[in-house]
Amino acid sequence: MRYFLPSLAALAATALARTDAMVPLYVYPGNSTWTNPDWAAAVSAIKANPSVHFYVVVNPNSGPKNTSDPTGFNGGYCSADGDPNYIPHGCNRDWTTHLAAINKLKNAQTLGYVWTQYGLRDADDVRADIAEWAAWDRAPTWTAGETADISIHGLWFDEVGKDPNNQTTYLDLVTYANETFAESKNEKRKTRRSNDDDDDYTVVLNAGPVANATYEAQLFRMASAVVTKETCYTTDAAAHNATWDCPAPYAPFAYASLTAGNGLPHDSAFLPQTVVIVHQFVGPPVATMDTLQEQIDGVVGLGLHSTYFTGGSWHQTTVAPATIGNVGKLLAQANGAARSGLPGYGLGLVGWIPLICCAFLNLQAYSYY
Ligand SMILES: *[C@@H]1O[C@H](CO)[C@@H](O)[C@H](O)[C@H]1NC(C)=O
Ligand SMILES: *[C@@H]1O[C@H](CO)[C@@H](O)[C@H](O)[C@H]1NC(C)=O
Ligand SMILES: *[C@@H]1O[C@H](CO)[C@@H](O)[C@H](O)[C@H]1NC(C)=O
Ligand SMILES: *[C@@H]1O[C@H](CO)[C@@H](O)[C@H](O)[C@H]1NC(C)=O
Ligand SMILES: *[C@@H]1O[C@H](CO)[C@@H](O)[C@H](O)[C@H]1NC(C)=O
Ligand SMILES: *[C@@H]1O[C@H](CO)[C@@H](O)[C@H](O)[C@H]1NC(C)=O
């Protein structure tokens, strides 16, 4: 009966596969008296769904060096002479206060936004942004005398070029990023208590569908995860004044119409590294909690790395039904169901231990006789 053991291990591995949340939280977090509701909703959703890991892409303004501060602090830069809010790494106290709140949450991981302009942006500028993200460490918050952890735990490369000729450029950039973050982590360790380490580090490439399967495989191999689809759900973007958010021509999202090479990787071995992101989850077609659940269950059923659904554009977290709270809740449910193998009946990790243990004991007993 020993030959059953590997399949049991495979079953356990499948059971533990999980689809997490990849949140492009490209909003200004707030100021001393005010927190952006979109940012606050993200913090609440992360707290409410501890079984889901939330990758939170932070983006002061197409990167770490400019800021979209609505009050005009620092004139759009993350630094300004004589400004008491100036923080060398971390823009200003609004950023550092709210970013530290996310870093405190165990199931959240901050990723820095890196703009690459489809391989057209100057590589030195891209490297400068990567180095800046790696340098974010501890910084003052709005609480007098307090500093908090604003470190960044990976990168989101946006507008990744689809031309196979771009391969060396991205390989160089990701290699540089990995080295720079590793060096910076070592530096930070020297100045921290030894229990202050957080080893999370993730590199995501937002490429969308890549026609050339060889190049696509190269992208998957150089990164932790690759976005193969970012599109809208609604079939009528114009009705929602959202054509700018759903550049034509686009195929409205439905998990069931994702195919290898168009929304999913050519090679299914990369599914556990695949990310899909859906904007404008509004009708038509029907956009209710039920249809949201159907889509999220479908994405989880594909065994993808992570996903995100939003009722508005990429940065909106409070437009129903696809609020970040609902998306977190439905992901947690769908992951639980996928683990138990019974739709709607999540056993969770604890539930599996007796099953695996007892199945194993049974096999042992059988092989004994
Ligand atoms: C904070 O930002 C909000 C939104 O832009 C603005 O209404 C408010 O006046 C700002 N508060 C301060 C103290 O700057
Ligand atoms: C940051 O702002 C400066 C000054 O406006 C501008 O030259 C630069 O292109 C901006 N960088 C990005 C990444 O938008
Ligand atoms: C990436 O590919 C685009 C499209 O072919 C090209 O214009 C650009 O120069 C390439 N960039 C690099 C750095 O290879
Ligand atoms: C795909 O890209 C590879 C290089 O990564 C190249 O050798 C091959 O010719 C490309 N295939 C097509 C069909 O363009
Ligand atoms: C960069 O780091 C990521 C995350 O650890 C890893 O998956 C990837 O293989 C690394 N890429 C390179 C080129 O070293
Ligand atoms: C449509 O969207 C654009 C871009 O966000 C915005 O400037 C404009 O005010 C919107 N119009 C309406 C009628 O909502």
C-alpha cells in the first residue's frame, strides 16, 4: 500500500494551495486629520481576513519619489527644503503613519510600485526608484517622538514590455532589485533587534497577455508572480464613464473564458505564479455578491497566485459589491472550500490535520498486515 503515500502528499499540497489578494492601493493615504477611506478600507479588510495574505502595492506617484499629496505638501516631491513634514525615505508623515499601520499586520506585505513604461523608461531612473524603495526603513509618524516600520517587502513592476527583446532589460532590473533588497535587509538587520526580521520578499511583473510563450516563461522564471490579465468586468464601460479604465479593444472578464495564452500562461505549470486583476465590477452583465462569488470561486479553482476585484478603477476599494472587504471575505471562503475539497465547507488547516494523520495511520495499518 506504500504507493498511496505520494498521492497523499500531493493531496495535502493541493489542499494547501491558496489564492491571495494583490491590491493596487495607488492612493494617497491621508493626512494628519484625515484618512483616505480607500486606504482605511484596505486596513480593515486585512484585519478582518487573517487567512488571506494581502500584497499591498503602494504608489506615492508612479514611484517612490513624487507624491500625489492632495494638500500639496512638498510640491509633489517626496522631499522639500524646510518642510517639517519632510522624511528622507517615505515622503512625509502621512505616508509613514499609514504605511506603518499596514506593516504592523502579519498578513499584509507592502510592495513598491516601479514604472517601466514597456521597456522605454530610462533604466537608470528605474534603478534609482528600486534603490529608493529598498532604503525605506523606519521613519517618524504623526505621533511625536515615534518612529515606525515603513520598510517595503518587494516590488511591483508596472507596464512590463511584451517584446521578447526586452528580456535582458527586465532580467537585469529584477537581478538588481533582488541584490539591492538583500543588501539593504542585511544593513537593516545590523541596526535592529534580531527578532525584528521579516523575510517576505516578492517580485511581481505586470505584463498582461504575452504572445511569445518563450518570453512569457522567461518572465515567470525571473519573478515571483506575473500578472497575465488586467481588464474590466463590465461589458459597457462607456455607461460608467470608464472607457479610460478599460482600454479598447478589451474582452470583459469572466474566469471561464480565460485560456492559455490569453489571460492564463501558455504553460499551466506557471498557474501558481499567475495573477489576474479585474476593474469595473459593475453591470452589465449582472454584478452582485453572487456573481462576484462565482468569479472569485472560479479564479481560486484555477489555482492562481493572487487576484483582485474592484467595483471601480484599480485604486478604489469601497465600491460595492466588489469592496476590498467583500473580496477578502470571498477569497477566504473560496480558499477554505478549495482546501476541504467540498464547495462551501472550508475545513481550514486545522481540519486537515486529523484527516491526513488518520489516512496515514490507516495506510500504515494496511501495509502492516
Ligand atoms: C487633509 O486632506 C483632506 C483631503 O484632501 C483635506 O480636506 C484636509 O483639509 C486636509 N487636512 C489637513 C490638516 O491638511
Ligand atoms: C516626478 O516629478 C518630476 C518633476 O515634476 C518629474 O520630472 C518626474 O518625471 C516625475 N517622476 C515620475 C516617475 O513621475
Ligand atoms: C522593449 O520593446 C519595445 C517594443 O519593441 C521597444 O520599443 C523598446 O526599445 C524595448 N526596450 C528595451 C530596453 O529593450
Ligand atoms: C519568441 O522569443 C524568442 C526569444 O525569447 C525568439 O527566439 C523567438 O523567435 C520568438 N518567437 C516568435 C514567434 O516571435
Ligand atoms: C528575484 O527574487 C524573487 C523572489 O525571491 C525570485 O522568485 C526570483 O527568482 C529572483 N529573480 C532573479 C533574477 O534573481
Ligand atoms: C468621467 O471621467 C473623467 C475621468 O475620470 C472625469 O474627469 C469626468 O468628470 C467624468 N464625468 C462624469 C460625468 O462622471
